[in-house]
Amino acid sequence: MADIKVKESKKGTIKTLNKAVVGTEKIKNGVVQTKDKIKEETMQEENTSGTNYAIDKVSNEITNTPNNLKRVNRINTYGKEKYIETKENINKAREKIKYAKKRNNAKKIVKNMMNNSNKVKSSIKTAEQTSKNAIKTAERTGKNVKVATKQAVKASQKAVQLAKETAKKTAKGIKVAVKASVSAIKAIIAGTKALIAAIMAGGWIVIVIVVIICLIAMLCSSIFGIFFSSEDVGSTITVDGVQQPVTMTNVIADLNKEFINKITTIQQENQHDEYDISSSRASWKDILAVYTVKISGGNNQAEVMTLDDNKVKTLKEIFWAMNEVNFTKDEESHEEIRIGLTKTEHITVTYTKLHITITGKTANEMADAYNFSQEQREQLAELLKEDYASMWTSLIYGSGGNSDIVEVALSQVGNVGGQPYWSWYGFESRVEWCATFVSWCANECGYIEKGIIPKFASCQYEGVDWFKACGLWQDGGYIPKAGDIIFFDWADKHDGVSDHVGIVERVENGRVYTIEGNSSDSCKQRDYDINSTEIQGYGTPMY
């Protein structure tokens, strides 16, 4: 009976060893397959180069990554399963060895089984090492996939960056190429070649950039090029016999100064005690729209983005044709009683009042004067649509501001009574001094002498009316810049006549921050909702 049990135990051990061998072989086959796969990928990588390899690699790896991950998981799972199965087999063998040891007549068999057990242990170690190697190989395969993917992504990023740089160069070339110079055409050709190469390397993102550039080029060569005319694209104008770069913003500023100087000259050459300004001046939007359509000829015969001597001359002619400045003087006499030490006198005092009148023409009136064609009239109507209001504002007024007058005003915060300001203005005693404060700050910066801001004591008739007459006025709702002059019409009146004035410090989070003189008889910082109905509007000096 003992012999039979030993034989059965031996058979069981042999079966266990066979299973271990089979498990080991399967693991070895998995390792061989993994090595072949790595070798195949290595050969493929060596036979492929450049951007094409990166693009193909990322495409293949993106497609095969799920399969690679599944394969890695299968190898890991298979190795673990065989490891567990082999460990279970060795435990069974150990149990049988223990059972055989209990029989004195089974010593020889026990020795044999111990030998077999040692072999099993060796097989287990081999299986463990094989499994570890398989896992490491799988991890290396995963890392290789990640590295290849990263390399491909980097290649794509470089291609996109190249496309962006090329797009910028091409866009710059297009701006200059509006004049169709030979050098500009060469620049565009070079840019186009670079874009083609970038498209080959980078894909659809570059195509989108090219489309945008083409759209910009179309805009620049159409009537909408006027909105790009404040960009410095190398155009020049002759000033005192010298060629200087010119932009639309600079030309507008120069014409505003000419206009202001004309008003100042009338004031200086005609003695007066008081003056007022009545203005229906043509808006810059209308002036520039008429100029654009006139230059374009109705069918984009000439681009309007750049300026030269002839174009500036045309713009000036249109400006003065649309704005006429005239004046009249009235003398008013009335009797005043003067009480002296010895007698009382009735004297006649004569006051001279100067009336300055600005009469402007509309865009449609100019269309009739210039006999615009139907196509030109359609272009004019298009440019005057409210859709482009913000673009006109940016072109005419710019997006800057002025910090000098703000710094001067801030240095005065805390003053009470306003004596320095109304005294400087020429008053012998205190007056409502908000306007004289603004004028004093402007004078400190040299802006009154330059005609940028008027010297005014009356908010409405010398302040608001002046800015309106000069085309430098924005109604409430406009988003002001630092240095703009803010005028108020208090809620208890709302009579359309300005009651108070200050200087814009900044705009933040929907509020406009100001520095104001004569705010409760002090110089203070205040703030208001940008949409406050008490804000009448803003003077926008051309600093």
C-alpha cells in the first residue's frame, strides 16, 4: 500500500512540474514576442526620419496605444497568474513531501522528491525572473510609446510655432504690399513658401492662420483699410521739406490743432469781454468716411490704409469744406451806478460779446457736392453704420490717455478753498472753482499754450462748448481714458447745462475715478458708476 501511495505522490509531483514547465514556456514565448515587437519598432524607427516619422509615429501610436496598453496588461496578468500557479504547485509538492517523510520506508522517495523540489524552486525562480523581465520589457515598451508620442507632439508644436512666426512676417509683408512694391511682393512670396513648409509639418492650424491673413489682406485693400490707417506701415509725409512717418491719428491731431488755432486767432484778434461758441461741427467719422469713399473711387481703385502727401492734402480739403468757422460781435450797453465818497454817478458801461459759429456739413451733403456714384453712396452708408462705432472711436481718439495732468491733479488733493486756482485765473475773490482747477492743472502741463485744453471758468459755455466745437466731445456712456475731462449735469437739474467738471484718473470695474476741485470746497478724489445719468459727457483732449 505504501508503494502505491508513493507512486501516486510521484505522479502528482510530475504533473505539477509539467505544469510549471508549460507556464514557464508560455512566459518565455511572451517575452520573445515582446522582444520581436520592440525590434520591429526599433527597425521602423531607424528606417523613418524627420517630421514624417514624427507625424506617422504619433498617428500610429495614438491608434495602437490602447492595444499596447492591453498587451502590457495581458503580459503582466499572465506573468502573475503563472507565478501564482507555480507557487501553488510548489506548496502542493511540499505537502506531499511532508506526507512521505512520515513513512520510514519512503526515505529514498523523499530524497528524490526533495531533488525534484529543488528543481521546482529553480523553475519558480526562473519563472519569477522571467515574469519580472517581461514586466520591465512591457514598461520599456510603454515608455517608448510615451517618448515617441512626446516627440511627435513637440514636432507638431514646433511646426505650429513656425507657422505663427511665418504668419506674422507674412502679415507684415501684406501691410507693406498694399503699395505693390517689388520688395514687398518678394517678402510675400518668401512668406508663402515658409507657410507651405509649415503646413506640411504642422497641419490644419496653419491653414486657419493663412485664411486669417488673407482676410486681413482683403480688408486692408478695401474701404475698411481706413481702420488700419493709424498703424505705422512706413508711409511718409513732407513736413517743412522733410519726409516724416505719418499715421491717420497724427493727421487728425494736426487738423484739430489747426482748427483750435483758428478759433484762438479769432479770439485774440477781436477784443471782447465775453465769448460763446455755437457749434454744429462735422464729426470726424463723417469726414473720414467721405475721404475714404472719395479716395477709393467706389471700386477700391486706391487703398486707404496708407497716407502720402496727396492723400493728406485731400483729407484737409474735405475737412475744411465740411467745417466753416465764422464770428460776429455784439456790443451791449447798460447803466451802472458808482457811489463815490462825495457823489454818486450814473455811467454807461459797454460790454463786447464775441459769438463764434461753426457750421458743419453732413456726409450726405458732401456726397451730393462730390457727385458720388451709387456704388460710392452705398460704401458711405456702410461705413456710417453703428456696427463700426467702436472702430471709429479707436481710430479717431486712440486708446492712450495722459498721466501728466492726472499726476498734477493728484498732487493738489486736500486743498481747501481753491485760492491758488481762481487767483491764478484772474479772479480777485472766491468763485465756484472746479473749472479754474482743471484749467490750472492743464496750464501746469503746458496744454493751454499748446491749445490742447482751453482756459475756462464756465463749465458749459467755455468748456463743453469748446470741446464740442473742436470735435473732441463724447457723450455719457463712453469709456474714458486717464486725463479726459469729465462734465456733470446734476440730477436735481438735468437741464443740459454742465454744473461741475473734473479730471478722469482711471476706470476700473465699471466705475470712473476722478480728481475734482470744489467738491464741497475741497480738492477730492471721487468715483461714479460709468453709466451714471449725472455724467453729461467727456472732453477728450488730443494729448
